[in-house]
Amino acid sequence: MGRQETAAPAIELRGISKAFGPVQANKDISIKVAKGTIHGIIGENGAGKSTLMSILYGFYKADSGEILINGIPTAIPDSQAAISAGIGMVFQHFKLVENFTVLENIVLGAEDGSLLKPSLAKARKLLKQLSEEYELRVDPDARIENLSVGHQQRVEILKALYRKADILILDEPTGVLTPDEADHLFRILKGLKDEGKTIILITHKLREIMEVTDTVSVMRRGEMTATVKTSETSPEDLAERMVGRKVLLRVDKKPANPGRNVLEIKNLRVVDDKGVERVKGIDLTVRAGEIVGIAGVAGNGQSELLEVLGGYAKATGSVKLNGVELDLTGKHSDGKSRREKGIAHVPEDRHSEGLILDFQAWENVAFGYQDDPRYNRNAILMDNAAILKDTQEKMERFDVRPPNPRLAAKSFSGGNQQKIVLAREIERNPDLLLVGQPTRGVDIGAIEFIHQQIVALRDQGKAILLVSVELEEILGLADRIAVMFDGHIMGERLPHQTNEKELGLLMAGVNEGAA
Amino acid sequence: MDFLTIIQILDSTVRLATPLLLACLAGLFSERSGVFDIGLEGKMLAAAFLSAAVAAVTGNAWLGLCAGIFASVLMALLHGLASITFRGDQLISGVAINFLAAGLTVVIGQSWFALGGRTPSLIGGGRFPDITLPFADALAEVPVIGQIYSELISGHSILVYVAMAAVPLTWWVLYRTRFGLRLRAVGENPGAVDTAGISVVRLRYTAVIICGVLCGIAGSYLSTGLAAGFVKDMTAGRGFIALAALIFAKWRPWQALGACLLFGLLEAIGNRYQNIDILGATLPVQFMQALPYMLTVVILPGFVGKAIPPRAGGEAYVKER
């Protein structure tokens, strides 16, 4: 340790600033990362973490400031320069060509000559070596689109290693991984660290920071507010530094007091446009006054389940709401009929399904409820003043900032956008609330508020079906947990009688209890 | 229908498929890089005019070809400027180029030659002559194989052979070279190319220029190989048929050859038999002319399967934020 600290840091940033128009994304940021360590950068969405790393990778140009690599001032005007300086980056949204093979993706941009054959042969050899060395096994001839996200991520890491990166930056690497895959990733990272590589891990998950990093920097509103040794801090301390006030990390709720069955699903099957069966005959019940959480890695049928219940996908089987059969294929299977029956829906992707980003907040609040007599003056004219007033009140009750109904939806932060959707749906007093990924891309402070609202609705005796890929959220919020894998429900568990490990296995399709 | 008639129809198929093929490969390069190009028609037209004009004045078809390529590349750069540098809408830019070419060729043609927008008829060295391949005359008497060789394979202008050679060459460049890998990548995910340290802009400009060169050859062939001089709107929708062929071929070079030969055959039959009688009903010539489009619309989804264009096609590359 002592020897390392005297050496020049692998990365040193001095006074980096970057503005996008009026938004100051990075303000005078200085940081040192020692060689052979894992350094975490934590902060809420929009705190400027990704911007800072994109500057380091030459993706954006800093307005001012200096970058030193191994003590040498280095200009990084583009990604090529970053690669030559030994920096590799794994972006949150992978930069892979989907219909290329693993090998082609790895070689792209790092070819040896103008012909492909020798490059590919060389890459194949090196890839074999690297994958054995670092537990990064992946089929070199597989097409990216046929690989799981976990494997795609390995390709990204291999890409960086193939380019001889000594410094590896990972931007939110675990967002799409199962707990098991995340653990595997952390083992890889520790192995790389032991080889003397320097790793920067950007995340908003406190658990990961505590688990793998040596040092951690906290960013808030474009500024670096603290850099501490991980061993000398705690999740509560980090959360407070991120948000700027004390935050309750766990969900505060009383035990559930479930009543009658509100939603009864029997043998539900969904076939998508490509003819692939996505939901393969599931049974599920949600009772009044209860939150049922559906855990699972994205793409295992949860989205389709929500779409059917929300009224924008067809299905076979039986779904009963308050004992009445719902139309799953006919003309009463649309979103409007669902809403009339008392189902409210906070969709998984608020950008494409929950809001129209270019429209103003008040217009978005009226969507889906445009026929509400309160919003209409007569059969033709809408009562915009009434909608505006209603939106204003909703925004105040849900603490949407800024509380300006005339602002375009895209101008709000992720958390505030979600609050607008939530306010629209919850305030309709539904019997059943469908919530998909309620806190995806939402900062910690807003997560707390959103969770409180969902629990409050439950305590009013409403049924809630929650779909989330965040296990922590499911464990904290749900009163009963169903795990989906490959269109099946692998099993139901009670949150206080299970743990992340057991759920993680179910999410990967392993049911030890059944075997 | 005797054997010689079939050979003659096929011979005419090859001639008519040539401009389609060159334009189709041009579009392939551009669209594989992520720049959609409905301006193939305009580029061909501009090239057809300028090559005929220069060939008419100098009496040299090769100078005409150079001029044609120049005109087409100029148009291609305009498209590149609008859609790559200024990140404009690629469809609008393409449409603009088609209009620009349709108008300019006639206006300039009239002011230069005063022949109502035509160029003078090309004679002698102003046209690309048909090349007789070795032994073609000697083998002409040999039945079947000799006839095929001397009538069908031999006796085309040099540009026909260039077009045919361009198919394997395009395949080789696309799948066997570094440039090809990058070209295919930038049309699928420019972000991957950018983060790999390669300039998206330079790559796309290169593709657009190659597109211009190939369109230039296609246009020059129309006015100095297939015909003898430029006539108003002489491309007659070939740029669009080439685009249809490109979709039909799912953006792949060998399949592009197949599609262009098929469309060339339809045109050859349409030219030879004005109205075709089938089972007592008469198919008007317009039906044959419309057939390539109908095939694209009807047969493609039904029989060939879904044609998936390059995923990043039609969009200018902007770093996210």
C-alpha cells in the first residue's frame, strides 16, 4: 500500500468544468485515483457522473481543467486519444453492433491492417487468453443480439482489455444484471484490480460501492462533495452526502392487512407480434390492501403482463377484477375500458408510455382521462382552465418541482416526471394500481417519496401490482413476491422469509424448492 | 420463342440491368453507412447530362465519364453536407437533389446546346463502343455455348463489365476489409464506431462519395453507352427501381445483382413485347413497367421476408445528451 501511494495517481483530474447550455454539468472537479484501486463515483441522476467520465474518455470536451494520466498531463480530444492513453470505458448503454459477432465487435476500430482476416485471427487468440485469465468466457462467434446482457457486458470489458486498457471505467454496470451476474462482475473487477488495473465504477447503488470499492467520491449537482475511503464510511453517510439531507433508505410501512381478492389471474398467456410466447400460463392473485411485487430480470414477461392488464396487449386465459371477468381480446380490452373499471397504470417506461415529453405537464395529466366531465366544458370543448388548476393542485400534493403545469414534461427531472405520472394515476382512486419500475432513473430523495405514496395507497385498502427489476425495491416495498422467469412464475415468497440470494436464483430460473 | 430470341432478351436484360446495378450498389454503400439516399435518381440524371455534354463537345467518352462522375459526386457531397454535417432530414435532401437535377440538366442543356434540353447525338468516340471479347466471332457458330458467349457475354460496352465486376468487389470490400467492417458498423450503431475512436463523419462522407462515383458511372452509361446522348428525364425512375432492388436484396451485393437482373429482365420483356397476351387477356405495357414496384411491395413481405434496413439508417449521428 505504502509504495502505491507514493507513485503518481493513475488518473488525476484538476478543475474540470463542463456546461451544456445553461446547465453546469461539472463544476471545478478535482479527483485523484490511485493505481490498482477500485474507485467508486456515486451520485443521483443528473449529478454529473457520466458527463465527467465521458470527458475522461474524450466523448465530450471539457470547458476547462486538466487531465493527468500517470502524472503526465494528457489532452484527450477524442476517444482515440483516450484509448491510446490506456483508458477503456463500458457505457451504460452498450456500444456494440448488434448484428456483428463478438470478434468483429472487439476488432472494430483496433484492426491491424486494411484486411480483416489477420486481425480476426489475432483477436481470436488473444480473446481466448483474456477470457481464461479473467473469467470472461464468451463465444467469439456468437452474434451480440443473441447474447444475454451479462455476456454483452463481458464483450465490452474484453473490448477495453483488447485495446490494452489499464484504466477501466464502468458506467452503471449492474443496472441490467441479475444479482448473480453482478457478483460475477465484481469478481472480475477484483481480478482486474489484482492485475494492477485501475477501475472507476459509476453507480447510484450504495450496496455496490460498499462491496467492491476502495475509495469513493460523491457528486451532487455537478460538484464533487466528498472523497472518502470506503472502509471509513457507511451507506447512510453516503446517501446523506448525495442528497444533502438525511434519507430513509428502507421503506417505512406497517404489516399489510389484506382483504378480498381484487385481481385474479388464471392461466394467462401472451404471444407477442413475432409469435413468441412471452407469458406462458401464469396464475396470480392480488388482494385489497396488499402490494404484490413481481421480481425478475427485464424481458421475462413482466412487461407483457403489465401491458395486458393495462389494456394494450391481447392475451388468452382469464383475468378477473373484483370478481368480474375482463375482456382480453375484444373491443373492451383497451386502456380506456381498463381505466373505467378501476385499473390505473404507471407504465414501466415513462418516456415512451407514461408521458408525451414535448407536451406540457397539464396536457400530460389529462391523458387517459380526457373524457372526464370535470375536464370538459361540453361535448366539443375541453376545459383547459380546470385541467390546469387540477394539475397545479396535484403538483403541490406530490411535491413536483418546479410546480409549473405549463412546463414541458421533458424539462422535469426523472423523479419529478414520475411524480406527475403517479399523481395522475393514484388520484383517480383506482381499485388496482399497476406500477412498473416506479423508481427507474429516479433520485434517492424522490424514491423515498414515491414509495411512501404507494404504501399510503395500499393502506387505503387498494390492491397494487408492482413490477421492478430492482430487488431491493421489491424486498422493501412488496408484501408478497412473485418471481418471473421465461414467462413463468417461478415461485412466490414472503419478503421477510426470503433473501436476495434465493430470489436471485429464482430469477435465473433455478427453483431449489421444487427440485 | 426460339433460342436466339431468348438470347437477345437476355442480352438486353444485361444492358438494362447495368445502370440499375451500379445505382443499387451506390445506394448500398451509402445506406450501409447509415445515410439513406433517395437521390440516386438525381445523381444519375446529373451524371447522364454532364457526361453526354462533355462527350459531345470533346468527342471522348472517357472524358464524358469523368465529367459524369464529377457531377454525381458533387450532388453526393451536397447530400452529405445536408445530412451528415448539418444533420438535416435525409429524405428531404434526397428529394431536393432529384428536383435540382431534373431542373438543372434541362436549363443548362438548353443554354449550352439550344436543342430543347437535349445534348447533340453522340457519334464515334463520344460513345463507349461495344467490346468484342476474344474468340467471340470464332465461337459464334458453335451451338448454345458459342452463341451464349458471343451474343450474351461478349459485345457490351466496358461499363457493363465494370458493373458486373463491382459486385464481387463490393462484397469483398464489405466483408473482408477493415473499411467494410467499419462501414457496416457505422450504419448499425454509430455510437460503437465513435467510442472505438473512429470518426463517424469521415466514414459516412467516404461512403457518400463512393455512392456518388457509382451513380456517376451509372448515369454516364445511360447517355454514352445505352443511348447516344442525353434526353430530358432519361433516367425515367431507374434510381427508384435501384432503391427497390436494394431493399429486395436486403442491402447485400450478390442479392443486388439478382434483383437488378430480374428488374432488367422485366424491362427487357416490356420493351420487346409492347402488349403481352396471356390467356386471352392483354397485359398493357404499363403493367410491365409497374412490375418492379409491385414485386417490391407484394413479394418482398410475403416471400422474401422482412427487409431490415441498417439500424441507424436515416438518422444523423448526435452524441447523446
